[in-house]
Amino acid sequence: MAICDDIKEVLVSEEELAKICKDLGKRISKDYEGKNLLLVSVLKGAVVFMSDLLKEITCDCKIDFMAVSSYSGTKTTGVVKFKKDLDVNPDGHDILIVEDILDSGITLSYLKKVLMDRNANSLKICTLLDKPANRKADIKADYYGRVIPDHFVVGYGLDYDEKYRNLPYVGILSPKVYEEN
Ligand code: IMP
Ligand code: MG
């Protein structure tokens, strides 16, 4: 069985994802011209978005990765586990956190708190998807691609138990997949 058979509906198509990256890349390039941009991607969900967005950015920038996890299956545990820190010293950089999805906001408010203590010039958030229905932390994205309704989505980097990251679009996962488990 192909993994696309588990998708109930395509929510953000490949064409729309390409346009989102182009538009965000243009805005970010303009806003960070002459600054010391450091894109910080959150592993692993944001890697596909990060690599497409990166190609649309025309000003000087560096990239780095952090890894945290707070999910178990389709539910957030509410506890963020820190798994990998930055390699680049963020001192003096304008950090832009690149995230796949802003859901409860617990992960991003934790990362913001961690990075705020590192002497960066500025700290902003760019998320591909914003799912405001479950927001628990008081946090907003400075840049976002699409606001989505309250569904569990996969593809374009986003996973369910490490599967479906390789789908080229963002789709709603059929509830039968996680209800069976
Ligand atoms: P938050 O801490 O609840 O905002 O969750 C953020 C992280 O949970 C995201 O970076 C994703 O890795 C994961 N996540 C939240 N919603 C979804 C979803 O619908 N599909 C896949 N992963 C999700
Ligand atoms: Mg993530």
C-alpha cells in the first residue's frame, strides 16, 4: 500500500507550498538585508520547509539546527525534551526560527526562552503552518505560510510516528491510521 492511501485530503498542495516559500523568502530577504541572519531550523519536521525556503532567500545567511521533541503519536506531551543544541554561536546574530507547525506553542515558547539568553540581536519565528485551535502558550509567528484548521497533518517533513515525512504535500491523516493504534 502506498503512503498516500492514508491521506484523507490534501490540505496544502505542492504548488501552494512552492508559492508560500517564494513569498516568505522575498519578505525575509527584504527584512534581513544588511543584518546577520541565522536561520535555525527545528529538527526534524521543519527540514523540508527549511531547504525550500532557504533557496528563496537572497540576502546573506547562515543555517543551523536544533532538535527538540514534545510529541507522542498525535498528542503533545506538554513536556519539551531538548535533544540537540546549535553549532553556531548565536551571539550577535538575527535569529529566525524556522518551524513546521505552531500548534500548542509550547515548543516554540521553550525555544524562544532558551535562545533569548544567548545574546542574539533579534529573535523571530517563521512557521509554515499555524494551527491556532490548540494554542496553550502566548506566542505568535512573525512569518507564517498558512493558517490551518484543527486536523493532524503529515507530509512535507511532518510525521506521524516518523512516517509520511516524504509526501511532497501537506495532507490530513486519516484518523483510522492512529485510531487503529
Ligand atoms: P507545539 O509545541 O504543540 O506547538 O507543537 C509543535 C510541534 O509538534 C511541531 O513542531 C510538530 O513537530 C508537532 N506537531 C504539531 N501538530 C502537528 C501535526 O498536525 N502533525 C504533525 N506534527 C505536529
Ligand atoms: Mg517541529
